Amino acid sequence: MTQLDTVAHAAETPDTEQPFRELGLKDDEYARIREILGRRPTDAELAMYSVMWSEHCSYKSSKVHWKHWSANTTPEMKAKMLAGIGENAGVVDIGDGWAATFKLESHNHPSYVEPYQGAATGVGGIVRDIMAMGARPLAVMDPLRFGAADHPDTRRVLPGVVAGVGGYGNCLGLPNIGGEVVFDPSYQGNPLVNALCVGAMRAEDLHLAHASGTGNKVILFGARTGLDGIGGVSVLASDTFSGDEGGSGRKKLPSVQVGDPFTEKVLIECCLELFAEKIVVGIQDLGGAGLSCATSELASAGDGGMRVELDKVPLRAKGMTPAEVLSSESQERMCAVVRPSDVDAFMAVCRKWDVIATEIGEVTEGDRLVITWHGETVVDVPPRTVAHEGPMYERPIARPADQDALIADTPDGLTRPRGEEELAATLMRMVASPNLASRRWVTQQYDRYVRGGTVLAQPSDTGMIRIDEETGRGVALATDCNARFVKLDPYQGTQLALAEAYRNVAVSGATPLAVTNCLNFGSPEDPGVMWQFEQAVRGLAEGCKELGIPVTGGNVSFYNQTGTTAILPTPVVGVLGVIDDVRDRVPTGLGAGQTLLLLGETHDEFGGSEWANVVHGHLGGTPPKVDLAREKLLAEVLAEGARSGLLAAAHDLSDGGLAQALVEACLLGDVGASVTLADDQDAFVQLFSESAGRVLVAVPRPEEMRFTELCAARGLPWRKTGTVDDESDALEIAGVGAFALADLRAAWEGTLPALFD
């Protein structure tokens, strides 16, 4: 029988070789652990430090750049936040005593290894982050990126990911109200599976992750702990794929977590009753790094130490070692700090919901996290060194050598369609392209309206949920990122992602309030990737300052690459907005008797555009210019128009330009329209440019003058571009052609079923 590696044994055997490199630790990191402890670590301590100091958990390559958040967050922006960066999720005041909490995270590498469970447990993990703030989870979203749509591995990964997202969310009874599906060869072998959850609570019910109060008890509740997921996301997300271009090999292949949504659903209701009974001092979910994370973070954020009897943890596998118990990422588990006088009441609530709950320790005086195994001490560490004082690297940063050549390769020389026939053919080709085609094949697998609070959902530009039944107060959310823009200019491309998400929230009639993010990049050991990352973080931070909305938290996902080939830099930006009454919401689809107006200005901007990508397979030049002051003005006009009943519909212009917006707005309203392009600008530019800061709005004809006067008074450019025809079954664009709605629908809705059914 192997001797238990206790603290005493570690002190007596300083020269014992340990597999720290296999666990992802560098030589200098291992040396630092020995320096902190004054001895070699035990097996259990080594496991804790290895998962908590992983890239996924410690942010060791990105923390140095967080200075941009603090430097660009004004007191006015901070006043909107009840909890921010460093907590399980951001929380903002949305008025009338309500608070909303939301966060966006990645589960990329596990979803490549095992698509269904990787995606499912990504949803489960982000939902528990929202639970840990004291809120009821209300809805989820799923920004997804895959390789080329017709690549065999995309056909393997995408259906499993979609089934996992839908299977877990549907079983939880949480509506999926939006997200993205984007295809690009750079994601082959390294898909991006990002998940967002939003929840709501009364502001006074906010809970934080800290273990305070000497003598308070530590209670583990939820599912049993098993061997599934040991070193799962914490290891998978902290190294690159290796091997061939398809990414068939891995340096490390820990098991992917296995989710049970029915257990999590019961856990949600149990947590909400515990919060309502006011018997929780602090709480933390068990996600990446499992108990290693929960115990060290709770103790580190508290005012004392913690003692844990690890052998009391309910297990579902025999013969597990202390290191395995601490590293397991088994799902559907929470850890709470409870006053001794409330333990019986806590246990009673758990019994009511048939949730396993076990007292495993208590808060102690001092500053040590001590963990025992059958009476023997296997961990004795300063918790902050595990949870919050890990390595911090200033990785080398260098602008890629090929960046100038990429920018110089403009799309100006690409052959453009001329004449009605070529323009019409281009429109039909674009509508059916994988990145512009309808996502109905995906979203029909999700329950978008369960619980009855959904007000808007995909294919609308925005997801919207009613928060308060009495007042109609609600929140709107959108996630966006055009990674081709970011590749061309990481600073401006990230601000374009922010602007698009901000604009998508605004077109619903909501007022943008706060930001979350999921920053997906290649290896931080590549100076070119770190240049992209630093530019993106700075661009987002400075953009948020200009818009006056704070970054409340998010996630960094590095090592998204296969061998030396990195993904397109993909900083996904999520924006949350608030609307006083969801009855004032603005839909996307058109209706009869409306006038079409184009807000904003169109320029000849095709760098990184979908047209250049679809028609020519080209990426080069510079992305569209971004004017955040104009975006802010546009949002203000849209909000005022919605409140005043002047807007009948609105649709953001982004990928595919005006042509795509017109097609989608007509198809979603199942009504035709007559459109006239301006005489002073090329028809191709007007139809397919992806200039930012533009929205197609439909106003009731009697309100046309009032709305245009509003735009003129605020200095917002507008142009009348058409009318919605009561009896028409076609989109007619003067000088281009008439497109039957049936033909447009067949092209738009047929692509994904043909690829994946």
C-alpha cells in the first residue's frame, strides 16, 4: 500500500521527485511553491497548485493587462456595479430594487474532445456562477465558432455541441435566447464554445464568495465527487492542441466532465430557498479546479483560515486519493459557509430537495488552509498563494511580422458585381452562405420560451427577458465579435465587436448598461498573439469608457490553436441593457404599412467583410471605422423612439450589410418591401458594405415625420429607403431586382439543414 503523502512526510523527504511538469507547472513555478511552503509540496498540495496556477484558473498571462480595466473605469461607471471583476459574475443595479447578474465563459477544448458533454457542462458551469451570486438563473446564450462548414470534423463537433447546449439548458428549464454560430477554417480542430447566463435578484440578496466568521461551518452540497473531469477544463484550457492540422492529438487528455442537468435543476431551487432563509454567509460553485478552487478562494477572500476534513466528501468512486478528490471537476456541486446556529436549518432545506449535504470543515483563525485525510494533514498552505497570488507573467509582445502585408492586401482590387444580374446573383449567394444563413436548424433544438419570461429571442438581434411581472422591467442581451476585423486591427476590431453588441441591445429599445467578455486567443507564449490580446483589451477598456458602460467581468481563454496555427483572435463581447417596460420592445421583423429608414452613413468599407470572405476567400485591408460617439447617439435615439412608440421594427446592419438586413427583416415579418437605393453612391457599396453605426428602422407611416424630426434634432443622419408593401410577396430593390420571399426563404433556411441533417 502506497504511503499517504502527508505534510510531515513531505518535510522528511525533500528530495522525492514529483511530476510537476506533467501537471503543467514550470520549473520556476515549482521552485516558488517550495519556497512558499518551506518544503516540497505533498501530492495533494501539488495537485492544488497545478490546477489553480493553470492558465485557465490563474489568468497568469493576462492579469498584467487588467490595468486597462481599472484605468478606464470611471466613478460613474463603478456606481452601476454591485459586484465586478474578481467575483463569480458581474452584478449591476437595473432599478426598482432589482439587480441583474451575467457572465460569459469558455468551454472550448473540452467541447472538442467530447462535444456533447463539453458543451453541456459549459452551460452547467456558467449557470452555477450565476447561482453563486444569490440570483435565479433566467436565460442562457451560446456564442459558437466552428471550422469550415463543410469540413468533416465540423460535422462531428457541431451537432454534438448544439445537442449538449440544448440538452442541458432544456432540462434545466432555462430559455436559450440568443448567441452566434460562425464558421471559419481557423477554428478547425479548436472550436469555441462560449456560454452566457443571466440571472436576477433583489439587490439586497447579493451573495459573495468568502469564508468569514471563525467557527462558521463549511458545507459541501450537491452531487457526489467522482473521477470524471479530473484536471478537466483547468488542464485542457491551459495548453495547445498538438499534432496534425485537424487537431487529433493532445499533449494532455484528462477526462471531460459529465453533466446531470436534473441534479442541477434541483440544486438551483435548493440554493434559492437557502438564500431566502438568510442562512448562507458565503458561497462558491465548484467548477474548474473543483474543491481546490472552492476551498482556497473562499478562505482567501475571507477574514481567517479554513480547516477541511477531506475524507468526509461524499464520493462516487472507490479508492480516490486526496489529490484526486481536490482536483475532480465533477459537476453540480456547491460549497457554502454557514453559521453553526444555522446548520440544522441548512441541512433541512437540502433534505427537502433531496440534495446531499455534508459538513466538511470550518472557518478558523489565522491564515492557513489545512486539509486532513482520515486525521492526517495532507495540505497546509496560505490560501492566497493558491487562489490569488499565483504566477503573473509579462509575456513578450511583438506586432506580427506579417501584419503590414495583411493590411496592405486590401480588397480594393477584388472584382465587384456590376449590373442588375450580377448584383442579384451576389445577393442570393450571400444570403445562402454559411455565416449569413438562418440559424433555425440550431435554435429549433433549444427551448427559447420556457418559463414564459422570454420577450425576444433568436433570430431577433437581441435576447430579452422580463424581470418584474408587475412593472414589465426587463433586460436585453447580445453577444458579438467579427474575428476577421480583429485579425486586421485588434484594437479597432474589438471596439467594433463592442459597438455591434451595444447596437444590437439598442435596436430592441433597451438602454445598454454593462459589459462582459470572453477573450479567445491563441498561445500566450507567441508574442504576436500577446500583441493581439493587449490591443484587444485596451480597445475594449477604452471603448467602454467612451460609451460609459463598465466591464463587470468575463473570461480569458488562451491556447486556442493547433500546433503553431492560432485561431482568429476572437474577443466575444456581451452587452446587457435594461428596458423599463418590455411592452415597448422593438421587434426585428417588418409589418405592413411601415416606412423604411436607414440610420447612419454608408462608406466603401470591405476589409474583413463577409462579401470578401464568401465571394473571394479574401482577408486583408482595414476593418470599418468605428465611431463610438455616433453609436451612443444612435442608441439614445432608438431608446427614445421605442419609448415614444415611434418604432415598429429595427434591425442592426452588420455582416452582409443592408442587403442581408433587408432580407432578414422581410422574412421575419413575412412581408415584402420596395426599396430605393441612393443615386449618389454605388449600388454594390450600398448593399454590401459593413460600415458600423447603421440601423434599418421601420416606422408607422403616420409617425414618419416625428421620428425623422427626432433624428434631425439629435444630428443623426437618416435616409428614407423604402416602404413595406401590404400585399407584396417579394423584396423589390430598384435597379437590382425583385426577390420572391419564397426563393429568399429557401436560400436562407436551406443551408444548415443541407450540411448537418
